Amino acid sequence: MERQVIHMDLDSFFVSVERRINPQLIGKAVLVGGSSDRGVVASCSYEARSFGIHSAMPMRMARQLCPDAVIVKGDHEQYGKYSEMVTDIIKENVPLYEKPSIDEFYIDMTGMDKFFGCYKLATEIRQKIMKETNLPISFALSVNKTVSKVGTGEAKPNGQRKIDAGTEKNFLAPLSIKKIPMVGDKTYQLLRNMGIEKVKTVQEMPVKLMQQVLGENGVVIWKKANGIDNSPVEPYNERKSLSTECTFEKDTIDTGHIKRVLVSMTEKLAFQLRSEEKLTACVTVKIRYSDFNTYTMQMHLPYTALDSVLIEKVKELFNKLFQKRMLIRLIGVRFSHLIQGTYQFDLFNDTTEQLQLYSAMDKLRKRFGEDAVMRADGLDLDKRDTSLFNGIKKK
């Protein structure tokens, strides 16, 4: 049976939501992100892109390119709300969907042509989303995720496209190699230095040559360039929370030590968030005293997955909650109000250097283990304490 895979993507999502809230922004060059000179562009309108502005660009540079641009700090809660609205519409109308980010969806409609045309149904879903949310959204339909994702990019802004089975290579051939998923700035520059500019050139190269140049990633890129992608649409499950607890070997009142444990726990949870490309908007701290009385306190915050923000909130909650000055038996940390999202959200308040640092640390953790990189204030832990961590609970 021929696969039918749709990729849907909300156009300039943050900007579109801001325009939905404030129609006066329509038609203007809009930058969403940190407003300070060290801030970064999280999202920009197509009007701003015409000046050469793009996401992750330093705000200072963006303002130099377009002095008249309107800068909006952004509203995390509104973005989460509208993302949920779109998700609910898709959930009601399709048998299987994947949500890799807050504004992006893959839908598997394989086998549904016997009931009604997949392209027709996708069109109806898109029209419903635009009618009920007043947000622009684009999609493409093809036989796999890679071709559909590239197709959506070609359909933007606010358009749709169908790539018929058997035409994948011809569709991809004239496009820039940068359009292929997995081809980042470094890979693009490497391929350009080899004289490779169009996807067609990669299609004509021996796969072994791509493997010699880029390793196993070269094989994957070669397959994608040839329109080959057998990866399934992964069912989306809305996880509500991540949590972990630590039961001390001996009840303690050593707040310095307790806070070091909290830092370590928070780091592990934040790393897990980023690994799953999720963000949290609510932090809870739990204390169980030696008399087994248990207390919790929570705090709402803008969506994030950064250690520096979350550790600060966890320590603040602990200081407010620890009032009895009794021996503590157990402490816990919980992140809830989770949504799909990545570093893009943290571009509102953090510099490029900070985000690059987090990315580098996470790569080390994935390669050498989650304890490979730790904050100084979380290092001085007895192994007996860390062994008593109850693991990360996912709900």
C-alpha cells in the first residue's frame, strides 16, 4: 500500500499569534525575541526576512538591517494555547499524527484514500485550522516525511502542495541542498566547498562517496536527497509531567547539601526535557520531613528547558517551603504543563553563546552519560545520595 504522509507547519507561528492578538502588526516587519543588544531573534515576519533577517540572529544585527522593525518580546502562554487549539483540530480529524515541535505536525493518512481523497481531507483540515484560529498554515502531501517537509517549505507562505508518488526525485532535484533536512550550516558549507549546490548533484553522487565525506550522516542525506525515507509517523502522546525524588540515607537538615542535590536533580530533569524537545511552564518542589509529613509548593514561569532558569526557581521554592527547620527525609522536583518545543523559546531571553553552550553540554551528556557535565554547585555529592535518586517519572 502506498504511503500518504502530510506535513503541516504554522507559518511564522510566533509572529502570526502576535498579529492575531494585535492586528496592527499585520503588514509590518515584526521581530519576536529579546529586545536587548544581547538578545536574539526567535521569529520574524516575512516582511522582516526580506531584509535578510532570520531566526537566531542577534537582535542588534536585525535592528541594523531593519531599523523600522517592530520588536515584540513574546507571550509564551498564548503560543502554547494556540498550539493546543491546532493540535485538537488535527487530533479530531486524523487517525495518526506526530508533533515534533510546537508548530509542526506529521500526519499518516495511509489507506484513507478508499474513503475520501487524502489531499482533499488535508485541505479541509487546513481550512478549518485557519477558520477557527485565524492563523496561516501550510502543508504538503507525499509518500514520506522528508519529501512532505521539503514540500511544505516550498508551499509557504500559507499554501499547500502535493508531490505525486514517483516524482520525488524530480521535485527535489532543482532545489538547494540546504532544503534537505539534516543539512545544517556546517554541512552546507562543506558541500558547497565541494562544488555541490543543488540536490540533483547529490542524487548523482555514489552513496559511498557521501559516506566517506560525512560518515553515516552522509548516507542519510543521500537517501533524503533521493526521496527515500521509511521513518514512521510516531504517535503523539501528550506527556503531562517529569519528576524525580531523592530519599536521603539519613534524615538531614544540611541545607547546603540539600540544595546541591536539588541542583543535580533539576539538571537531570532539564536535560531530559531538552532530549525530548519539551518545555515546562510549572515547577514543583516537594519536601517530606522525618515525621513523614509532606509539603509541596509550585511556581508558574515562561516556557523553558534551561537549567539556569529552572535551578533558580527550584531554589526559590525550596527556600519558601522549608519553614519547619526539621530533619528532611525526602525531596522531589517536578516539571509540569509540558509542551513540545525547543531552544527556540529560550531565544526570547538568552544569547546565542548561552544556547550554544547548552547544546555543547547536551552533546557531551548524550555521548558520555548525563553526569559527564555538571554544575559546580551540584558536583559535591556523595554517591550514596545520587544512588538514592528514584529515577525520572514520566506521566
